[in-house]
Amino acid sequence: MKPMKNITVEHTVSKALGNETHYSCEDLTVELSAYFDGELEGDSLKEVEAHLTNCEECQQRLEKMKKISRAVSSLVDKRLENKSFVEEIMAKVEEEEAMGKKFPS
């Protein structure tokens, strides 16, 4: 896959709210990440989905996010299968707790 280039081309999205919204792919970076994480709702969700329908570059960005996520998950799964790694982490947690450090719940 070729490296992503910085895009400044504006796309017109008329799906969202029945009006035209102009924005660049650059402007969509944060929203695309939120879309990937399933955090968007309402108009924001519609705008990103409409943009993705017409923008191959952002489709590629989204696919790259999915591939990275799968790769990281796979590495974490393999690492967690290693009992000594899990024991090492648990020992560290117990050590930190004994020192009075609190962990977010």
C-alpha cells in the first residue's frame, strides 16, 4: 500500500441534513478515528459515512486503522497466552498496590 499523502481536496457532502457541507480529508482525521471507535452519532456519523462513500483516500485510512487494530490485538493475545508475562504484570500490579498506588477502575 502506498503511503498516505496530505489531502486538501474538498468534498461535498449533501447527505447530511439535506444541505451541503464542505470539508477536507484533513478536517476529518479526528472524526474518522471516532468513527472507527464507534463513538459518533447523529449528524456527525452521517457526515463521515457520506464522506467515506465518496473518498477513496479516507476509505484507505479507515482500512489501515482496522489492519493496525487487528495486528495489535493479535500481538496482545499472543502475549497474554504467555503465562510468565501475565504473572509478571500481576506481580507489578500487586507491588504497586502494596506501595499505595491506585489504579483507575
